[in-house]
Amino acid sequence: MDLQVLKTVFRYGSIAAAISFLLTSCRPASPKVPYYNSADLTPLWLTDVPDTLHTIAPFKVTDQSGATVTNRSFDNKLYVANFFFTSCPSICPKMTKHMKLVADSFRHNEQVKFISYSVTPEIDSVARLAAYAKRFEIDVNQWKLVTGNKNDIYRLARQSYFAEEESGVNADSTEFLHTEHLLLVDGNGHIRGVYNGTVALDMEKLETDIHNLLQE
């Protein structure tokens, strides 16, 4: 029995207690940020991540500069996703301003990216997205405002990002998509956080979760 174990036995009063302590201390630490595997958005605190865990489906969209963006653009990076439209008069600008505060906090970190999908892609052309980006001083290298096929975006929002939780999973593109959720996705495509983009306190939690994921 080495010195460290003797110290542990002394501290805990018995060999049995010391063994229990040592076994507990050898277990993998629980993650500081949960996983989300279903549209009910129940957090899962996983130390072992199964291969079957939900991931964001492949996508292909166009950003405010006219460049193609895919899920591979975010490989091995953390990113925050949300859904908006450029003609939205109130909630979307508020969400964008809140996201901008978070984006500015990580503007020098190439591992943290942002993407905003238009829910009116038939209206939000590349030119309109570029004008919106200019209005909010959004850097295209950090934050993609994207347009594309409406059916694909709505399916992605509801079935991959769970943007409207369970109520939206079976809805189709004829039902307007409107959500205040911001979704944090890790480098493996797993959803790791859900936040209300209109609430400033949620943005503080988002920043904390990003910092914690960067340390995983």
C-alpha cells in the first residue's frame, strides 16, 4: 500500500471507504454540457457517447457572399445555429443582436462559428442577406447567413435541430417556421445546448457552455 493510499485510508477512516473513494475518483468526469437526442429536448449527461446519438443531417445552402456552405464546413468546430428572416420586424433583430454579442466574444477563435438559416429563402436572396449582414456588422468568415431550398431548410430545422421541439417535428413547409431557439452544436454534429435567443441571460449561459466545450 503506497503513501497516497495510506493517506486516503487515514482520511476516510477505513480501507473500504478508501477503496470506494478511489473507485469513484477513477470514473470519467461527467460532461459540463449535456447532449440532446430527441425533440423533447431532455438533456443527457453522457460520459460515453453512443454511435447512435442524434446528429445534424447533411445540408447544402448558400451564404451572404454567394458561397456554398455545408455541414462539412463545421467539421471539428463548435457552431451556433438559428432561424430568422430579414423582413422580421422585432424578434429576429433582437436575436441577431444577442447572437452578435456572443459572436464578438469569440471573434478571434476559429473554432467557434455561427449560422443563421432564412425561413423565407424565396425572399431572402444573397443580396438581401448581404445587406442584413452589413446592417449588423456580421463577418462572413465567422457567421453565415444562408438561403436555400425551403423544404430542405424546414426539414432540417424541425427534424435535425429540433428548433420547434416536439410540436414541429411532423410539420411541413406549408406551416411557417418561427422559433426563438439558438442551438449549440459540437464538432461531431451533436446538439449540446438550446437557448432562447431573445433572453440576455441565456446568452451568458451560451458563452459559458461554449467555453466548457472548448475545453472538452
